[in-house]
Amino acid sequence: MIRLQYSLELAYTVLTPSADFFFNFHPAFTPQQSVVQEHLSVNQAGATWQLQQDADGQRSLRLQAQSGPLQLNYQATVEMRHYSDDPESIAEVPLYQLPLEALRYIYPSRYCQSDRLAAYAYDLFGQQAPGYARAQAVCNWVQQHVKFRSNSSSGTTSAVDTLVECVGVCRDFAHLMIAMCRAINLPARFVTGTDYGADPALGPPDFHAYVEVYLGGRWYMFDPSGTAIPMGMMRLATGRDAADAAFATIFGGVTSDAPRIGVVAEHDGGQWQLPVHTRQGLSTALV
Amino acid sequence: MIRLQYSLELAYTVLTPSADFFFNFHPAFTPQQSVVQEHLSVNQAGATWQLQQDADGQRSLRLQAQSGPLQLNYQATVEMRHYSDDPESIAEVPLYQLPLEALRYIYPSRYCQSDRLAAYAYDLFGQQAPGYARAQAVCNWVQQHVKFRSNSSSGTTSAVDTLVECVGVCRDFAHLMIAMCRAINLPARFVTGTDYGADPALGPPDFHAYVEVYLGGRWYMFDPSGTAIPMGMMRLATGRDAADAAFATIFGGVTSDAPRIGVVAEHDGGQWQLPVHTRQGLSTALV
Amino acid sequence: MIRLQYSLELAYTVLTPSADFFFNFHPAFTPQQSVVQEHLSVNQAGATWQLQQDADGQRSLRLQAQSGPLQLNYQATVEMRHYSDDPESIAEVPLYQLPLEALRYIYPSRYCQSDRLAAYAYDLFGQQAPGYARAQAVCNWVQQHVKFRSNSSSGTTSAVDTLVECVGVCRDFAHLMIAMCRAINLPARFVTGTDYGADPALGPPDFHAYVEVYLGGRWYMFDPSGTAIPMGMMRLATGRDAADAAFATIFGGVTSDAPRIGVVAEHDGGQWQLPVHTRQGLSTALV
Amino acid sequence: MIRLQYSLELAYTVLTPSADFFFNFHPAFTPQQSVVQEHLSVNQAGATWQLQQDADGQRSLRLQAQSGPLQLNYQATVEMRHYSDDPESIAEVPLYQLPLEALRYIYPSRYCQSDRLAAYAYDLFGQQAPGYARAQAVCNWVQQHVKFRSNSSSGTTSAVDTLVECVGVCRDFAHLMIAMCRAINLPARFVTGTDYGADPALGPPDFHAYVEVYLGGRWYMFDPSGTAIPMGMMRLATGRDAADAAFATIFGGVTSDAPRIGVVAEHDGGQWQLPVHTRQGLSTALV
């Protein structure tokens, strides 16, 4: 089992009389991930906020702030007990048997135009035996096809752009993998977390984007950018793509500093272990 | 109140050993729309199917057919009692107060890249007073900007294409209106129905695509292509855009004939009236 | 040597008071291609036209017609004596030594966005030894990557679309090959001709689009769609891409029938031979 | 008449064994623009270069440098005597009479997809009387539609993007105006110069991009970004769009500093006058 100490500092300046913030930085509640304790403080007396939880266990904070500086400090202790399974035993679910909840993740979305990639994906993966290994093959192909480069994409960059231009950040790797999976009728979705285990050369700890594919009746994690250790990627928000699951969506005139994130894994030689790479299929999703 | 006799004939030939069909042609169940009686017949002995209903009252049919001809005949009697309100009394809901369900319809989607249209939409509608009239202004602008031409778009045509090329069919008008609304932070979504009242010169009765905007705590109908009479547009499926709400999604090798659709409104001088154009705000959505 | 009998019938109806036509259907004059005799007849008494020749030997016909039917009949006898060379002996020209005329064909154009494909092309061909064989490798790759399907593209389809969607007609194969070549700094351009040798299953004889790459101080022909026999592809127009070299550009309200094209190769067992596939590098361009 | 003192300092570091540079920073030679004296110095002993002039009077420098620092210093005295005419007297040239040289500038190019903008442009300008005033109306519309913002676009941003996103720098304004002009069959091209008269708040003196439209048998200047004084925009390179006329195209591994540009206008109360805004049609192009 994994136990993470997660801290977050956000600093903004609101330039308009007020501004609305929609945040997705709280760890989700799922059977595999629990929050032992957490604390949020907001420095602005005039700010109001509410925390909401959806049917998937995702928690969203909406906050209305007034003109002036705004700081949020959040810290939590998060425990994860991953569902884990042998890749060889994880089959694809036939289309006809997909639950409605999974079915909606085979359709194209803003950044994952799977409708346009049908032939491309079929050429690469159409002949491969269905199963976890096929999703893994998509993941590996994306990792090879795309080169990680900081600041190489923008808010309008989509899977088609990344396929063509072969460069991106973790969100772009995720979008391309999702689009390719959907193009071969594998339900796939976008998840945000934190980049535990990322090479410090890429910068300070940061939010992360990865992929879940619906296989064997469950959502399994894949990390197509290969920059983090999946076992340590605390789950935050889920969506069709980055349009749904941004860590922050802001309405109003606001300047911001880079978020400061800390994630430390406890290890005591017994119950709590450090996240490590594994070839097992892992899941933290509410089924 | 409106009472429609709806009939549908679908004819396919399955070329592969089997094929999966996901249909959205059943009228939705909402407080404003009820199905008095309905009957579905499928000609193929080997076909299996199931009908599912989601939390919004939308009904989806999934069907697995075997190689060979496949015909579906569906007929239903549908009654609609629209929620109706005076446009002047319908306000916009402040962002901060949007329910989660509405909030997810302000984000961009496959065919509605509202993120790219922010400045364009703001220039046109940013200064206008919030409310139903502003959504109507978007609708009117789309109707003026785009010219209806049959077969002028394809399955990959998006709101950005329609904005630039100024031509499309009902689905393209809907996508552009949705994108423009979201760009000014109005939740908007894609609805399919039937094109009651459409000019026969445009062809035989057909499925239709229109828009709902979340205003005053409710989803109001808009018909940006202006080709149908909204009061007669029986509600089928709802989604972020056409990616979610296609009348049929087919997996397998299949040829198809054009669907044959019939919609007849009853009128008896009393309870049942013919659909007419109205300037009232109308809604058939489950709130 | 090749001797072709080329005939063309074009039929239009001009709906506006007048219409302007810019045609590129005359065989070009180059040292490798000569027109022994030709005859053009235009059925409309009120039509005026002029034929112009540019510095590359390309001939353009501009014609102004009046309202009503318009028919053009053109026939010519064309002789081709291809420049031919051993692929192993054809080197790439270092960038620094490219003549200005060739240099302008390394820049991106409307349908060949080579600027976006730099990394993709470099991954595939960047490590390969420079020379004719590298251009041939690009040609072969395009032929494998893209599937020929009639009517699968439109007037706005570009190399990026074809790369992503893996389907197209001869013009799309040409655009993708051109974009890939430019992306590795090989000057490449678009040429139109006729599809001598095409499989009759693809339809009646038609115009064709192919590619020229500047190698060893000369423009060599490549046929990425692989649908014709290069030795029989009579040269018509040259440009950066289809935007420059359309067989007809029409201004005014006009309906048209499909052009009727005939190309017959003479063979007498002596001087005149039938076009055949060859692995030699071929050129018909004015150097 | 205008007399400018033009100076330019360029500093690079070549990281690869060698690198090729194609520069377009020399003032063009035209009947309206002459270079009284000029001097180029290159600091690198191992560098070789040559200057070429094309039929339009544009001068291109190609330079091959070795690994290590590379500095170019260029200075010139340039005299301009603009062709000037009364806008009311400048007519459009009928398509049928366009010279081949102008005709090629009505086709779409990499960054100016006029083929997609036909309906949009026709709606705005199709009914307007032909002539200089119509080109000016396009220029004014672009200036209103697009907002200038430094660093808001990238090397792949095209006219369609700028139309949709309503933001850009001078090159984007130029691309949109060119695309709109071509869409109504006005030949239009891209010209680079220097931004004499630009607001110092936008930064130090810089290269500039503007537009020429073919009217009355001559190429007239338009400055759609409105950031400079056209009379002082020394002419450098001409092309279909920025793909053709970049100030520098570099092949090899190179880092660069921002170019340092100086342009000073002489004024002596007599022969030499300061550039001023005028409503006259101006031209510096070789006809």
C-alpha cells in the first residue's frame, strides 16, 4: 500500500471585481484511494466556496473570489491500495456488452478526434489480439512516436496535431493514446494526477495527465508519456479529455503563479511501500 | 398539447458475420414528453437487442445482428406538453451557481471548439445583457451567418469549419451555436429530434439536430437552422455534440438505405393542436 | 520513344452572362516532350481565348465564354523522349547549391504543410543516405500508408489530412509525398498529366497528379499513387501543389460534365514503344 | 522622396559543424526604391556567401557558416520615390486580363486558404463596387476584426486561425487580408519590410509584414495591422505568404539573438521628407 503526503500552494491575483474558479485538485474518493485527512485554507476573507462530489468520486471545488490576492493552501494524506491484475488475464469487453458509462468513452472529444484516426489506428493495431496487451501496445507506440518537450504545445493542441508533429507534454501523449484507443473501439479516458517519480530535470513536481482504458470490466491506468511511476500517480479528476478535467478553470481577469506541489511517499518497511514500476495492470477507479 | 404519430423504417445489410448497432431513435421520457404506445419489430430471427434508459430519460437501443438483411420498424404515439415561459423573464444562471450537470456543457467538445472562439463570440455578444435574448441573438446570428445546403458537410465538419465556410446542414448550425454559447459561458448542448414542419423542398421528413441552452434553471430549445417548427421537434437524444447523440452508430461491415421517417401531428380542435411557431421559450428537457 | 494520341472533350453550360476559364490541359513544351500537331475547337461563337506559355514550357489557356453551352474539343499528337538515368548515380543537391528556381519548392504550400511534418519526416527518412533512393523511399512509404479510394477527398483536403486519415486519390498521394520531401529539405513539386496505364476498374482515362523531386540538378518523376505508368504520363502543368496546377479554374456560374479523355500510345516495333514500368530515374522537365 | 538609413545586426551561434542560412534582408531594387550605398560584414572567416537577385528585384543572401559564433552587420542608405495615385482612379483588373504574373497570386497558399473563405468574403465584400476602395475595405475589416497582441501566434498560424481567433501579429493580419482578397479574386501578396513609425510600446524597431494588391495594373501597398507608416516601409522580400518571404530560413543547429534593426529617415526640409500617412494609393513594386 501507498501513503502520500500531498501539499499544494496556489497563488492568484484577481484583477476584476470578482472571479470564479473551478478546481479539480482534491484527490478523488474511490475504493482504491482514500483521504485520511485533509485541510484547505483560503487567505481571502471575502471568498466563498463549496466542494462537490460526483458519482465517480471526483471532487470539485468552486470558489468565488474578490479583487486582490488569493492564496489557497491544501494538504492531505492519501492512501492507495491499487487493484492489480495479471495483464494476461485482462480481456477486452465486447462492444455489445459495454455498460453505458463506458460506452460514452468510445466517442471522439475535443482533443481526441478518434473519428479521423480510424484507418491509422486500424493499420497499426487492428490485427492485434484484443486484450490488455493491445492497449499496452498503443501506449508503447505513443511513447515512441512522440517526443517529450516542455512548453511544446498549447491549449488548442489536439491528438491530430500531436500525431502529425510528434512532440508534446504529458497531456498530449494522453490525448493521442485516448484517440488511438477509441479508434479501435476501446473506451479510454483522461485522468489527472500528480507526477510522482518524474525526472527532476523536467522541473519541480507537477500535475500529470494519464489514461485509463476500460478492460475486463474495469478502468486500468496507462502512462503514455512514461514520465511518472503509475503506482504513485494520485487520482484527481477524470474526463473525456483535458477539456473536462483541467486542474483549474478560471472565469474573470486573473494572473497566477505556477502552482507549488509536493508529494512525498511514506515507507516504513512494512505496510507503506514506495511506488515502483510494475508490469501488472493497475486500477484506482471506482468500477 | 401536441400528439405525434411517429414511424420509422430502417433497412441494412450486414456484410460481416455480425454487427453491433447503437441506436438513439426512441423518443425520450421526460415530464414534458411521454410515449403513449410504441412498437418495435426487427425482422432478423438471430438479432438480439436491449433498450436502456439513462438518468436524463434518453433511451438507447443496442442491437447485435447477424450477416444478411436487417430491418427495423418502429412506431409510437408521442404526447408533448411543453414547458413554456416568457423570454423576458428567463435569466442566465451565474456561473458560480450552475449545477454540475449544466457545468459540463460549458466545456469544448469534438465539434464545438468553444475554446478557440472566445474572442470572436465576445466581440459579437460579450456586451449584450445576459438572458434568454442573448441566446436568441446567438441563434439568429448563426442563422444569418450560415447558409443551409444539403450534403455540404461531412462527419468531420466542426463549428470552426462552419464559421469559416458559412455553409452546412442542421447539425452544423447546431454545432456553431453551441460553440458560440459556450464561448460566452452559456451551457449549451446538442439534441436530436425530427424535423417537423421542414420545407418539403429539402427532402422527405428526416432526423433533426437542434440546441438547448441552460437558462433560468432549465434547458430551453433553439433551432438555429430554422428549418423546423420547434414545438413539433420530438426529443430523441442529448449530448455535447453529434459525437454523443448520433441516431445510429454502427460497428461492423454494413450497407444501409436512407431511413424512412414519418411524423404526423393530430389536431382535433380541442386537446391536440398543430405545432406552431412561437416566441415563447420552450423546454422538453428533464430539468 | 513514346508517341501518344491525346484527345479531350469538355462540356459546360454557362449560367451567368459570362464566365472565365483558366485551363491547363495543353501538353507542355519541354526538350523531352514535343507536340507534333494539335487542334482546338470551341463551339461557341462568342467565346474568346488566348494561349500563353511560361518560362517552364507550361501552356495555359484562358477563355471567356458567354451564357449557354460551351464545348471544347482538343486533340494532339505528343512525342516524349524521356531523360533517363541510373538511380544509383543520382545525388541530392546540397541546399547551399540549389538554384533559386528549385529553392522555392522546399517551402510549404496550401496543401503541403511541410513545416508541420518536420519531425515526422525526419524520424522516417532523416537517417537514410541522401540520393534518389531516399526520394523513392518517401514515394514507397506514401504508397503503403495511404489507400486509394475514389471520391474520398475534397478540394480542401491537405497532406496533413491524408497523413492522418490514410485515404485519398492521386492528388492526395502527391501532396503527402511533396510535403514529406520538403520536410527533409528535398525540393518537390506537383505535376499534372494523364493516367496512362491506370486500372480500368478505377474508371475511364483521367487526368493524373504526380510528383517531381529535384535531384542531381534535374526534376525526376515519381508516381506515389502507383496508379499509372510514369513513362506514359504526358506532362501538362507544374506547381507547388494542386492550388497552382488545376486542370481548370472557373470563375462564374457554370455546370460541367465529366471531361472525356483519350490517350493511345502508338507502337510500331521500332521507333515508337509502349510505355513500361522502369526502375530508371525519368524526367520530362525543362531543367 | 524618402531617404532611410538602415542598419541591421544579426548574431547566431552555429552548433552543428555547419549551417545554411537563406536571408531576405536586403532592400529590393525597384524603380521606386534604390540603394545608394550598402555594406555587409560577416565576422566568420570560414563563412561563404552569395547574393542573388530575382526578376522582381528581390535580393537573397545565402550563407554557409561553420560551427561557432556568427555575426552579420549590414547597413545601407535607401531612397524611395513612391508611385502614388488617387484611390478613386484605381480600378480592378478583370480576371481575364490579369497577366500570368498576377494570376498566380489569386490561388491559395500555405497560410492564406482563400479557397475556404470564398463564402465568408463574398458575404462581406461581394456586393461592393470593384476598385481600390474594395481592397481598402478588406484592409479596414481585418484591422477591426483582429486584435494585435505580441507573441500570440506561431509559425503554423494561418489566416483561418486568425479569422477564428481574432488575434495576431502583423504577419497574421497580412495573411488574413491576403486570403480575403484572393477569395474575391483580387490578386494579393505578402511583402516584408521594416516597421517605420511603429509605436515604441510594441517593442524596438522590427521587421514588418504587409500586403500588396494588384489593382489598375500595379501592386499597391496596404498595411492591415496599421502599426507602421506605409510610406516608410522599406521593401525587402515578396511572396505568396510568409512561407516564401521569411527574413531568415536556417538549416542546421543554430541559436540566435533577436535581430537589432535601425531605420532612420532623413529630412532636410527639401528633397527628403519624413514618411507620413496618406490616403493615396502607394506602390514600390516593379510593375
